[in-house]
Amino acid sequence: MHYARHIIANTEYKRIFAFGCSGDEKHHEITPIFVDESGYIILHEVENFENFSEKNIERYYREQVLGETPIETLELEDILKKSAGLHEDLRNYGQLGDNEKPLVVSAILLALSDKDFNVDSLTGDDLNTDGKKIYSALSNYMDRVEVTPTFKRDKVLGQFNLIKDRTILNTVNDYLQETPLKYFTKYLKKNVLASVKANHTEDVLGRFYGEFIRFSGGDGQTLGVVLTPSHITELFCDLVEIKPTDRVFDPCCGTGGFLIAAMHKMLLQASSEKQKKEIRKEQLYGIEIREDMFSIATTNMILRGDGKSNLENLDFLKQSVESLREKNITVGFMNPPYSQAKNKETAYLSEIHFIKHLLDGCADAARCAVIVPQSTMIGKTKEDKKVKAEILKYHTLEGVITLNKETFYRVGTNPCIAVFTAHKPHDKNKYCKFVNFEDDGYIVSKHIGLVKTERTIEKKQQLLNCWLHDAPSESRFMVKTTVEASDEWLHSFYYFNDEIPKDNDFEKTMSDYLIFEFNMVLQGRGYLFEEEK
């Protein structure tokens, strides 16, 4: 701090971050101190200096020194506020069910994307209804962006028939003085359209779907299946080091979150418009078993400039390995349905079966990342343990990352990420990485959900440094070890304490021992180590 004050007094720099550091690369403590002409602020300890890089330091200063709210939190609050308002309106004015709401939103967003569509054309006509006009506009837009094949286009359009057929949506509401459809269209154009079409990784439609379920008191587990948080979909791309030449596959794509994140990363790395077109047209594949989710995912990809995304409305487990291998998938991402294996008859629906089928269907040396309950890595049944052994026989486990228990906010699931390499038998001498990433820098904020803190960036960088670059780490964060199929593939199973005891640890141990010894004496049992006479 004295050096910082000297710099302030003798140079043009008047705002300084100084650091107190101790330890080595593996075991260390780093405490930042902000110093200016008015005084100093001792900040929270950090894991590394990532927050003080050129691209992050301004943000860190604004949030930690000035106390400004992070931009992501403001954006999330805005999305939640809008989705709450829209949820109420869809329910009150449209009498729509939970699964119908995102379909109406998707249909309107597609119609708004058609250059010939005008909101003022929605006049509440009894014959040429507002629903017919919106349906016509979204159909024209799907033709314009060349959504193919025809059966896929027709299946999506079929999900949107309710906007034509539902009388209450097309009848002028006395209070609104317009049809509910026109009211929804105006609201979405003003508040939502730009966010959905923006070139970033946030799955806004998925977020809306999740919020509709939450506000309606719907099945929280469904939310866990549908919506993977954007910071997790982005992390997947980083863990497998996604490239613009990859062919990405999500067999349980929900609203398309993983494909959106992958497309965003790949487009940023693309070297030409031709390559960007190829990425959108040929390199993103998805399967979704639910028709409503399939329609939302298709809408998501279309709105982001991908009219030719290879999404299919199929049952993934019923697709042959041979047909999947034909796609030449080099990257597989998956958040499979949870807790479907209830008995012997449904054992094939367990998460580990989904993982094996994904690995079997990918190209040789494909990188696959999945997010599943931690129990999947343990092996809940004899059948699951058998599948774990089969996976190691034909594929390689790279490692498992234990996640924040609140990753799926309001869902009772303790998740983890497992990363594999397909069609490369696991070497029994290979050292896999098991990471405890429960402290990821995200916290639960009341009425909002999971939000970033100042530690999020540095914690992610610590993870990537260890995962990708073998940076040294304390065993409480990462353990590298060989594995057996019978092991629990989790950090907690392999963890050992390699930390050097501190003074207060020694003092606490001595205190505990002395209390124990005094109790022995008081109870007339003598000293524990007293020599026998």
C-alpha cells in the first residue's frame, strides 16, 4: 500500500490496485487493495489476476470499488420483469396454458421478423383474423429464410395453429380495445425482439419458458431439463475448446441453448462469411423429442439467422448408432432428461444410457460434455454400473466437474459436468481430472436467481487453467487420478487433504486435545498416555 501511495504522489496515476501475495503457485493467498487520494479499500481475496487484465479491470473497478450492479444482473432483472409481466398478460388475456405461452411468443417473434408484416394490420377483423395474419407472416418468413425440409417446416407451423384457432386470442378485448394477439405483438416488438435476435449466448426464449413454468408453479424438474443456464452452455464450449470446423450435436436440445452457445463461439472464430454460412447450414445438429420444445428451438435458431439448422423432432434413444455416425459429429453436448429410470422396464432411460448412446454415435475422437446429476457418476444401479464399465471399454473419461448446487435454481439436483473422448478406449493408467467447482462465483439473489459476483471471472479462469493447461492446484479444488468403473467418478471420492496446516489449525488441535484430556482427568479416568505401573 505504501508503494501505491508513492505512485499516486509522484506520478499521474491516481487510482492504484496493490496486492499482498504469499505462498506458491499451488498454495497461495492474494489480497487486492484499492488505493486513491482519499484512502484505501481492502478487497476480497482473489484466486488469480484475471479480474485485473486489460479486458476485465474496468468492470472489476466499477463493481467492487464503486459498487455498481453488474450489467448481467441488470439484464437478467429486466428479462425476469418482462417475462413476469408477459406471463400475467398471456394468462389473463389469452387464457393460455403453460406449454402454449412460449409457442404464442415464438409465433409472434417469427411474424415480426417478416419485413412485410405490420403490427397496424392487426385490426381484429372477424374473417381475416389477427391470428391468420400473424400465421401468414411467420409462414412467409420461414419460406424466405428457406426453412427446410418441408416436413420440418410443416411440423413447426402445426404447433402454431392455436393462434388461428383460439377465439379468445382473436376477439377484441373490451379492456385492451384490441385483440390479445395485437397486444402481445406490440409488447414483444417493444420489449423482447431485439434481445432474442442479439448475437450473444443467452437463450432468451429458453429463459422465458423457464420463467413461465416458475410463475405458473409448474414442474421444477421440467425446468431443469429445458433450461441450461447460459454460463454453463458457454463453459461447455470452453472445456472442449470448440473450433469453427466442429460439427456440434445436442440430442436433447430443449430450447436450443447449447446450439446457440456453440454457434456464437464458432461464428466469432470464423475467418470468412462463407465459413459462417457453412457453420449455420451444416455444422449444428439437434434432436428434441417434445414437439413444443422442437418448435421453440427451431424458432430460436431461425431468429438468430439459422434457417437451415439441422433440428429433428425425434426420440434420440431410438436413433441407430449407424445413423448418428453418418453425421460425423465432432462435439457432443447434452443435458439429458433426469430421473426417468424408475424400474427395470425403464432402466434404459437412465442418464448414463443417454451418455453411452451419445458417445457411440459420435465420430472417432469427438469431444463430449454432459451435465447430469452427481448420482449418475456414482452408478445408482447394477445396470448403471455395467454401462459405466462399457463406457470405459470403448471411450475415455477425461474428468468430472462438480458444480454449484444452485446451478439449476429451484430444482433439487446436484449437478456435475462429465467430459469424454469418443471411441478411444480408456487407458487404465490415464490420470483423469476431478474438480470441485461448487464455489463458482455465482450466488442466489432473492427474486432473481443465480447471479454473478466479482469472483465469477477468476473462478472460471482457475478452472480453465487447471482443465486445459494443467495448472497446479490444491487437492481441495482438483484431484488427478486413475479410475475404475466401480469408482464414484466425483471429486469427493478421490479427495485428499494436501494443505499445509496453519497456526490456527495447530492451536485448534491442541485445544481439542487438552479439553479431551481434562475431561478424562475430571472423570477419574487418568491421562490417556499414562504409563502402566
